[in-house]
Amino acid sequence: MRKFMSVLVLMLPMFLFLSCTDDDSPNEYESQFVGHWVEDTDFEYEVYNIEFRSDGTGDQWLEFYGEVDESSKTPFVWSAAETTVTVSMTLNGVSQTSVLNYMIRDNKLYLSQGDKTIVYVRR
């Protein structure tokens, strides 16, 4: 019995080490989002910005003529799958969750919901 316990004690740390995974690391879909994205538009008055961070949080905000509108900054949490990104935020005291279709091609992010698509470029 003592021999069995000795073997068990030696093997337990190995099993614990091998079974641990880093659940906080972004998946392959999420890693392509990480960074600052700016709306791809010729309209200079109002430009949307999105920043996705690797920890699953982010911010969105507006720039007016290149100046950040601090009152428009909205934090959110997000996750991505193969073709969708889920974004949850609180607007005017109301929690909202949106599931958007996406495509990333040629350093552009296409976010779609219904018949509306917004194109962003990586900054």
C-alpha cells in the first residue's frame, strides 16, 4: 500500500500539470479581432472606432473630425466563433447582447446584422 501511495503522490502533480489549460487565451477566431479598428468611410464628420482586447473586453467610441468623443466611449465584452461575434454592453442602463456576422479579409473587418454591414480597417 505504501508503494502504491508513493507512486500516486509522484504521478498526481504530473496529471494536474497536463490537465490544465489556459481558458482565458483567445481562440483562433478571437485572435484575429484583437486590435483597434476604424470605420472605413470617406465621411469625416463621424467615424466609429472599436478596440477588441485579448482578454475579451473592448471599447467602442465615436470620433468627430478626428477628435474622440469621450462621452460616446462604451465598454463591452465579446467572444467570437467561426462566423459570428457576440458583443454584450450596457447602453442607457440597459444590458444588450448582439450576435453579429463577420468576415475578415484583406485587413478589413465586415460586421453585419440583418441587411446592414459596416466595414472597418485595422489601425
